[in-house]
Amino acid sequence: MGDDEPKTIDYFQDFKSALIVFVFCIGYLIYYLIYVVKKPLLACSDKGFHKFLTSHVPIIQEKFWPTVWCFESRAMTIIRSLVESAPTVRYEPEMLEMPDGGQVRLDWVYNNDNKIHSDPATRPTIVLLPGLTGTSEETYVLNLVTEATKLGYRVVVFNNRGNGSKLLTARTYCAANTEDLNVVVCHVKCRFPDAPLMGTGVSLGGMILFSYLAKLGKDCGMLAGMCVSMAWNVFESVGSLEKPGLNKHVLNRVLAKGLVENFKQNMHLFENHIDDVHHVLKSTTIREFDDRFTAPMFGYSTWQDYYTDACIHDKVHALQVPVLCLNAADDPFSPYHAIPVNEAEQNDNIAILVTSHGGHIGFMDGLIPRKPGYMYRLFSQYVDGVFKHGPTVTKTE
């Protein structure tokens, strides 16, 4: 009997451990189904654009099912870039000269082999703007390009100065300046004057696109726009990124390091334009870099002046073409309380779709999230709807 006692204890311990794991899994699943899986919030006036979206973009009415093992915002932000598939895209690069002597690299996918829109002259075109330090080789850009070309559309990726091309002048780019985008749009329209055009921007690219559309109104040259994971209020975004923990020591510092590295490679161009270039090299946060470099380079007295100009939450009223914006409520770069939900309901040219989870350019779904996820399906439905059915433009005073 004594020999059986240890075995009985082992069985009991195994059963207890299995029961704990089972209870934890059930609790985790209940939490996931109740608090994580939700239908996104759609902030949009109940008029023409809203009706267009419900008719031609059915995904907005579906629940978003974030990857069950990775729905924490920072985790999804980081892991997406590591596990997401990177389809092969063959670009045809073009160096476009700017009026000041600088240059930007445009990466084209002409999609001439497609049979859906066989006439190059009228083939709808999408201008795609990557994020802060992003280029046409980012996985999210490659997936967006792939989805667009599947539908038969032409895509041109606008890489900001110094990203994918040599910096020729003492000027880079910033969230508040739309001059380079204006030149790019005019160039694309000049090359394909009969081709419908729309823009899609991600993160910083979304901010630049949004500002451009708000500034030029009906003269923007685009049918519509789509902005993903952009920061609406820069002050709130920087405040969120400077919170102690992962936000500051991982997200903020990694981006700041990329900005400093880009600056370091071209430091010789700025020695006569920046008082202390070595002070810029010591920047460890985005705010420090903007204070020491971006703001003075673009003529702002302080970083506060620059951020005030870069904010887009107060430009919603100026939109005169339809713009769909996708944000996650847990995005550390764009806090939910800073998203202008109420303002969006006052202008029929904007719709803001807010998922409960998704992080920053995350939006992973599925158990093994390697295939194009929620963001790409939304993009496909929206651009296809825009080019095929054309949302009604509401004139604003």
C-alpha cells in the first residue's frame, strides 16, 4: 500500500495542474469573446458616404477577431512585422526631382499584365504613403500593393526624401508639410491624366495625406483617401509614447533611433542649417528629435509650434473628398480619447472605423496571421468600391 501512495499523489498533482490549465483557458476564452471580439465603431454621418460604405465595404459591419494569442497592443504592433508574410513585388523605380533640387523615389507597379483594366491610360491608380521611417519594402506596403494589383489597379509608392533615395538637399520631410506630395500627385496626374486616382497613407503617411486632402479640398486630384493608424493629436500621441515602460523604451526609442540614423547618414548636409548637429545625434525620443531637428528645419520656433501645425484632429471639417480612416482603440501611437469621433459625425466626407484592438498597424486576425489580415481586406473592399462605384462627394462650406 505504501508503494501506491506516491503514485496516487502524482496522479492528484497532474489532475490539479490540468484542471488549473483548463480553468485558465476557459477564462481566457470567455474574456476574449466578451471583451476583445467586437464590431468596430463606425463614426460617420448617416448620409451618402455612410450608405456607400455599408453597400460596398461589408467588412465594416463584421466583428473583428484579433489573433487570440496576441491581442495586446504593443505585442501586436511588434509581432505583426515579424510574422506577416512579405509577398514579392517587382517595382519600377523613378527618381522624381523636386523644385528645390531634392528628389524622391517613386516605386511603380504598372500592372500592365492584368486583364481587368487593360487600358493603361484609364487604369485606376493608388498613391501609397508609408510610415515615419518606412519605404516601399515594408511588409504592410508589399501586402497593400499586392492586394491592389490583384484587383487590376496600378500602384505608385511615394518614398519620402532620404528613404530609398540619396538625400541631395538639406531638407527631409515632416508630418505638417504636404509640398512633396503635391508635386507627386501632379506628376502622376500628368503622366496618366485620364486615370482615376486615390491615396492611401499609413501612420505618418496617413497624416501627410490627410493634411493634403484637407488643405486642397476639391482640387486635390483624388477621388478619395484611406488613412491607417495615423496620429490625430500629436501632443497626445507623444505623451502616450513617453509613458514609462514598453511605450517609451521600445516603441519610442526604436523609432527615434531610426530617425537619428537617417540624420547621421546625411549629417554633412545639415551642418550649416542646424546649430548643433551632435545634439541631434543624442536624441533618444521622437520629441527630442523633432525639437532639435524637424522643427527648426521647417521653420518652426519650437516643437510645440510644429506639433500644433501637424495635428489633424482639427482639420476634419475641411475635407471635401471621402476619406476612410482605420484606427485601433488601443493604439499606443494614437490614444482613443484623441480620435475625433464627434467631429467625424458632422462631416459626410469622413468615416472613422475604430476596432477594439489592433495596436499600431497591427490588426492581425486568424490563429496563424501570415495571410493578409483585416487591414488589407478593408483596403481591398474600399478601393474597389471607390473605383467601381464612386462615393458621393458632399460639398462643405
